[in-house]
Amino acid sequence: MAKTGISGNNGRSLPFPADGKHPRLSKKVYAAELRSLQYLMRSISISYFKRNLTGIVVIEGSDTAGKGGAIRRMTAELDPRLYDVWPIGPPTAEESRHHYLWRFWQRLPEAGLIGIFDRSWYGRVLVERVDGLTTEANWRRAYDEINRFEETLIDAGTRIVKIYLHVSAEEQKSRLAERVRDSHKRWKISAADFRSHLKREAYLEAAAEILARTSTDAAPWSVIAADSKRYARIAVLKTVTQAFARDVDLSPPELDAETLRMAREVLGEG
């Protein structure tokens, strides 16, 4: 994670890309890299299914950071039977009657599948903390609870990739304005987005503590500069594919004897 000069109220540096330091990609480079990475992601997904491996992608970030767009590019070439995307909003009445992690246990991917969380269990120590939706005792206790939760999944063989997309204040305002002006994007906007923007510094402070307290050797956080959507989407795909492909055989599986026998019967010896 890049250390920058963004400072909170206590004057300490926060671990986010500095404004004006967000890399960009040309359309040509973006198109070439996107296609290659999407096919790699497809190979990974098939290999996970064939080998009963399990992966989880957690994508957090400020409003308008491009989480949905990054997920759509990540899944564009995947068989829809081999992954799930969970956009996480406020808990239902039923979910609220349980421990906050309960609803995430219900959404964990089965062996062979990949689960992608558009926001996640980190809401307890982010939006719930900043907006006062839970007590301070609850969110302070949650860091250890989350670490134990992820450790349990990792011990069972699940790979977890955690990504935080960061946009600058000016870029965030620009994207909010675009959603107001563009009638096709108004479904993405609400008063809550503007309230969150006004609490931007508090959200950054909360996110910085998340990164500091829940980035582990087995499930580290990756902070990605997201002022350029093209750059961020490629960076997300690179981060996910590198983590999921590590020490995994991506070669196509051998055909079993019965499949080969039937192939010869139907297609001929050639």
C-alpha cells in the first residue's frame, strides 16, 4: 500500500494514493490488458471448479469508487454458474436479529466457486461506525471478530482477496454530479451519497484503521487508486488473478477414460 500525505485530524498520514497521483491507462493498453486478464480469470474460475477450490473477493471503497464497474469486468467472461456476486446493503429485519456476521456465513461460496462481495462484513467498522448505526463497543470488538472469521475461512482452504478502491474528493464530486445530470445513472444516487461525501474524512479515518488492523499475511488489503476507471479495473483484475492463480495448476484437466471412449465412439478414432 502506498503511503501518502493525506492526513486526518490527528495529523498522521493515511494509506491512500495522493490526489493527482492516480495512474491512468490509454484506451489501447486498457483494451489489450482487459481481454488478456478476463481470459485468465476464466481459466482460474474453471480450474477452481475442477479442483474444488474456493475464492472470495471483497471490494470496499468510497461511494462512486467504481466497485460495480470493476466487478462487471471481472466476471464478463465467467460461466455464471461458477460465481456469485453479493451487493451488500443494510441488513434485513431477519438478519438484524442475528450476529452481524451471520448473513455473510449464508453467502459464502461452495467449494469450486468464487464469491464476490460488493461491500462486505467490513460495514460494521466502516459505515456502521461512521454513521453511528452500532455502538462503539460493537465496532471496536469487530476487528478481532473479522480477523477470526477470515482466519477460519482461510484455514478451511478459502483464498480471500481484499481490495479498497480510493477516489479523490474532487473525482468523487465529479462522479456524483454526473449521476445527477445523467438520467440513466440516477438510480445510482441518493441523498445518502451526499451525506457520505460530507463525512469523507471520517470514512477515510475508519478505512485507514481497517487497513491497519485487518491486513494479514494470508488476507492482505490492496489499496487501488481509482480516479481512472480504466486503471482501477485493470489493477483489480491483476490483484485478483495474481492471488488466485498462485500455486494453482491452470492447465486444462485430462479427459477421463469413459469420456475418451465415448468420444471415439461418436467422433471416431481421430
